[in-house]
Amino acid sequence: MIWEIATLQVREGEEAAFEAAVKAATPHFQKARGCHGLVLERSLEVPTRYFLRVKWETVEDHMVHFRNSPEFQEWRRLAGPFFSAPPSIEHSSLVGAHF
């Protein structure tokens, strides 16, 4: 399993609408090959910054299968209008828990 960690910057004043858009887009992630769930976190220091963490089976499930799917297009249609900058994407793997 890997985690996609997307840092998303949204336009000030659009936070509630963005959160609603992510909620509406969630089923599109859930239908995607290799997706095992997602969480959306909001920065306390920068309230217009969000972190979308998506659990994938493989990087390929995210970068190839999802990114080339109608589900990705629908995610971008719903959430994209709220971005004030292009998302930053990284992938991580768990190396330890409950330190």
C-alpha cells in the first residue's frame, strides 16, 4: 500500500464549497482501481491549505489507472475550480506506526 499526499491550495472564502466538492467527488475515488480510501485534512496554520491523503494499492493505480480515468476527470471538474495553485503530489509508504 502507498499513500498519495496531495497539497491543495484553495481560494480564500471558497473553503466550504471546496469541502463539499471533495465530498461529492469521494465516490469517484472509491470506484477507482486500487483505491482503499481517502481523508481530507485542513491546515490549522493556513486555512486555505488542504492535504488529501488517498490510500492506493500501487503508485500505478494512482498515476496510470486513476489519472487516465473518467473518475479523475470528474474529480477535477468538481474540485479543480477551487484551486488557487496547481496541486503538489507526493507518494509515501508506511515505515512504522505508533512510535
